[in-house]
Amino acid sequence: MSEITAVAGQLSDPPHHPDRRLRGNLGVASIVFMVVAAAAPLGVVGGVFPLGIANGNGAGFPATFIVSTVILLLFAVGFTALTPFVEDAGAFFSYIRHSLGFSVGIGFGFVALVSYVALEAGVYGLLGPAGVGVITLFGGAEIPWWILAAVAFVVTTFLGYRNIQLSSRVLGVLLTAEIAIILILDLVIVARGGGDDGLSTGVVNPATVFSGSLGIGLLFAMLSYIGFEATAVFRDEAKDPERTIPRATYAALILIGAFYAVTSWALISAWGDEQAVTQATDAGGTFLADVAQTYIRTAGNDIITVLYFTSLFACILAFHNVASRYVFALSQHRVLPDSLGVAHAAHGSPHKASLWISGVVAISIAAAVLFDLDPVTQFYTWFAAATTVGFVVLLIATSVAVLVFFAKDRRGHSQWRVRIAPALGLLGLSLTLALILTNLEGLATSNALGWGIVGLLIVSFIVGAVVGRRAGATAPAARS
């Protein structure tokens, strides 16, 4: 019996004690919705794609999604093999703690928390201007971005407080709509045979794939998968976690990778290989809108404008749920206040942890407004850079945890599943981290700020490890 299960059993038997276990009935489809929504498909298509095409390997950019998917699937092979042995819902930090020790796991738990909260807060910097765009589209007056961010913040706080099924339904509707409009655009482009140069062949041309900067292209592709590991965060709320979590993980990765690879290929085809690079470089901000205007006319472009806004909201809501559950799980281990690890009596949700996350995010948004930061080029970009570094570091640490856990005993698994595949995934992730670190100046707009982000994550790990070391000897949840 796991630590959290043991504590839950001790505390939930007497009726007057608070419930310390989340409740839900999520199946594979619901969890996949949450994870893919966190990836913000329309936000990636409209924001990340132009950057990858312009600064990466141009018409070969779709191939980077294939490479990224392979790397992450290799990671997932070991990740899901360890799942049955980790019964608490802390995802990365729980896996690391289970294999590498309590204090190390808590250290990475703090890294994960900082990373996810940073992304949730930063995306408000994209959502605000996107909301202003929706208002002006329908003839409204242009208002400050933070007003729209504040409205979305209130809705997110309400949904985060409630049962996970409500958030899942909201995300399901929004995700279905945004994927549907992009698939329609893809189909129209392919049916018309692309632009003047026809359908792109860059994805199958080695010379094109390796042109420009393949490393930068891979960097932007990897950014698009952040949050896929959230499948394990919802363990307590899954119907049958030992089967649901692995299936949801593989399904989410394959769906995300296939969707991004096909859509990036279609958008490049819409312009032509050379013109796509020029357009992404000169007019990246309107890259998607210009394609939509050409192929599905004004009505389609207007729909995409609205769904781009809702895509960003879905991303915020998904990461809010993930961050709340990290806080809940950390509280179960007595490294955060006990009150944050109590589930709502009626909703079974981490309501207090959710409110705590909302408070941190509110302070971040207020600081951005107070210091007059540009919501996109500063507020979002800086916070996203921190998340990117933290995300890949967590993947690497989890890969090491898998290899260490199965080093002496494969627990009935094949060499491929617990040694070869995780090792190959670790190699790919290590190369990706090297690419990110060598390009931090571009991500964070300054070298000093970039290394400041790295410093923040290092400090987060050290603080978490110290707190974990002090709490590990006495916390009931820390003992098996």
C-alpha cells in the first residue's frame, strides 16, 4: 500500500476527519482530453509553428514532430512500466521519489510546481490580447488585456474548485471545436492541392529536414508537448489507473504528434516550401490567420480567432488542474501545509490547493500589469522559458528514476521496456536539453534572464530537497 493510500485510509475512516484522497471517474478519453487541451493545439498552430518554420528547418519542420513523438514515446515506455509501482498521484516527483529517494523527489516536485504555475500564469499573457482580438472582431472597443485575463482567471478559479468532471466537460467541448476547425482547414488545403507549388515534400526530403537549424526546429516542437505527463497526475480520479494511465499516455502522445505533424505540413503546403519560410519570418503573428483567410474565407478566419482564445483558456484550465494536484500531493507528504491536502467534501476536488494556485497566479498577473510588461514578448515568453527548461529536466530525472528502479530487478518486464527504451529516451531528452540551454537567450530575450531562469529552477530544487530531507524522517506519508 502506498504512502498516500495509507494516510487516506487512516484519515478517512472516522467520519469527522477530512478526506485526503481525490475522487473521480475519468476514463481514457477524458484524461486524453485534459492532456491534449493542456497542449493548446490551436495556440501551438498559431504561435509555435511560425517560430519553428522561420527559425528552425523551414519546410522540414513537420519532421521534428515525428522525432519528438518518438523520443517521448520511448520515455513513456519506461514511464508507464513504473506506473503500477507508484500509487500516488504526483506524477514526476512521485516517480522520482519512489526510485531516487524522498528528498530528491520533493526537490523535483518543487521544480514541477514552479514550472506549471509559470506556464499557467504566462498563458494569461497570450489569452488577454487574444480576447481583445475577439472583442474588436465583433465591433467592440479595444480594452486593456488584463481585463480579459481577469475574467478568465475568475472562471478558471471557479472550475478548479469544483469536481474534475466539470473541467473535463468544458475542456472536451473547447478541444473538439478547435481541432475540428484546424482539421477542416487541413482538408481544404490538401483538397486544393496546396499553393502554387503543390503539396510540400520537405518532410520526406532529407536535405530539407536537415536544412537550416534542425536543433531549433526540434526545440520548438518539444515545447508543444508540455503537459502530456499529466495523465499520471489524475491517477486518483481515473477509473482503473493501472490500465487507464498507460493507454491515455500513449494515446495523447500519438494524437498530439500526428496532429501537429499533419497540420504543420498542410500549412507549409498552403504557402509553398520557400514562401512558407518567408511568410513565417515576416508575418509570423498572422501566419495562421492569413492561411485561414485564403482557404476558408472570412467566416473560417473569424471562427479561428474565437477558438484561438478558447484554446488558450483550455490550456490555462488544464494546467491549473495539474498544478493544483501537485500542491495536493506535496501536502500529503507534509512538505506543504496540511490544509492544502484536504479534498472537498462534496466535489472531491483539491479545492484549497486550487485556491492557493490561483493566489500565486493572481500575484503574477498583477506584477506584470504593475511593471507594464508586454503580455506576449515579456510576460508569456519569460514564463514559458522557465517552464520549458523545467519540463525537460523533469523528463530526464524521471528517465533516470526508471532506469535505477529496474536496474537490479526488471519486475517481469522485458529489457526493451525498462532498460533499452528508457535509455534511448534519456539520450534524446539530454540532447534536447542541450539545445534549449544553448538557445535560452532567444527564448528569454536576454542571456542574463535566461540563466536567471535556470537559477530559479536550481533554487526551487534545493529548497524542495532541503524541505523534503527535514520532513522525510517524520512525515507519515514519507514512510512506506
